[in-house]
Amino acid sequence: MGRVLADTQPAARKVFEEADRVLGLRLSSLCFEGPDEELRLTVNTQPAILTASVAALRVLEARGARADFVAGHSLGEYTALVASGSLSFDDALRAVRKRGLYMQEAVPPGEGAMAALLGVDIENVGLICAEASSLGVCAPANINSPSQTVIAGHRSAVERAVGLAKARGAKRAVMLSVSAPFHCELMKPAAERLAAVFNETVFSDLSVPLVTNADADLITRGGQARDALLRQVASPVRWSDSVKRLLDEGVTRFVEVGPGKVLSGLVRQISRQCEIVNVEDVSSLEATAAALGL
């Protein structure tokens, strides 16, 4: 994760070196070499993805790229706040490391689960979750596009929701391999612990507006960023509404930074009328730089 950029781009290499220093461990080695089972632990995955994403961001910035708006999906909201100047990378990294730990510890292993429902609109997802909630917490966690929602809660309830979705014609309904039921009320203990971290963290006013996960609203103040970032821990990620808000603001080009192209795919599901590029390695960097005229 991020190795090619770090090997070839000084701005990216500097980010990985900074992450190693701040965390006091060789995160760069974990990102570049694994082992995968250690990298998949949430307490490591979250800082690893943040670091790889900020590395890609810094490379773009070194080429002269500047955003007009920022947004991030779940963990990606930290990268967005770094991009906006609200959070320093060091502070974001420390917070994300604790976020991963607190989320992991919020629910005993095996008690929580998440599932993806495809081909079901959000109204029907809500009805399915309400019926499954007789077995425990079950609610939308990531509202990714008009036809894709991830749900979270107690395992028995989520499994029941998957069965209901299949019976009601879902294109696909599948349990996800995750370490915790993110973005539902079971994460409230994690949010409470993270609040103490945020109280000691500087959130500056933003240089460009951010569209929040929790509300799909534009914000520009540091206090708003702190509040929205804390609330998203136990609230659904309103990604579909966030993208629509950016489209309403006149955004025609989206640039995804970091590992993979998941968000690019989701944006395409929401709108076919915009340009979407990404940066995760050298080839995608050069293609995006050409598209941006850098």
C-alpha cells in the first residue's frame, strides 16, 4: 500500500517517514511488506490508509493541485480535513490510531456484523432493518449510492436482514468480513472515548468547505469539523447525499486519493455527468496530472 509512490515521489516518502516517527513504529514497513493479517487489524488499517491517502494528496499538491471542496468516506473524512488544513497530519494520525482501537474494543468479537445490500433503495433498506431489529441493533451504516447500502449491528439481526433482503428481490445481499459493526449505535462507546482525544486536538477553520458524512452539509469552521467527525463514529455515512450536495454546488470533477478506486465507482453510480480520476500509484498520478493540466 503506497510503496510505489513512496519509492518514486519525495513528497509521498516524507509522509510515510513522518508516520513512522509520530507512531513510533514502522508503519511504512507494514504498508509495504505486511504481513496482511497484521495490516488488516483495524488499529493498523486505519492509520495505514490515512497515511497512504495523505501521501497521494501531498504528491498532487506538490504538482500544484488545489481542491475547491473536500469530502471523505468514513475514515476518509480525516484525509479530507488534512487536505482542508483543519487537522495536521500528525494529529489526524494519532486520532485515527486511537479511533481504530476504540472501535475494535467497542463490541466483543463475533457479536457485531456488517452486510452490503445491493439493488435495494434506502427506503426499503430502512424497512428491512426495522424488521430485523427485533433481534438486536440493525441500521444503515454506509448509504453509498441510490442502490447500495451497507448495514451494521448485532450479528443475528444483520443476518436476518440479509435473509429478508434476498427474499424481497435484492440484487445481492452479502455479509462483509469486517472487524466491527461500524457507524451504528454499537459504536457509541468508541465515540465517547474519542471525544476526550478530540478535546485535546486542534481543529482549525477550513481553507475549503467540507461536506460532512454525518449530515451531508457544507462546513468551514473547526468546531463544526470536530462535532461532525465525532458524530460520524456512531452515525451512518451519507455518502450518496454528500456527492449529490457537491454536484449541486457545481462540482464536475472528482479526484480520489489513496488506495483503490471504490469511491470513484460509487460516484459513477450516483452521476454519469462528471469526470472522475484517482491517484494511488505513478500511472494514476500521471493520468490525473494530465487531466488536471498539471
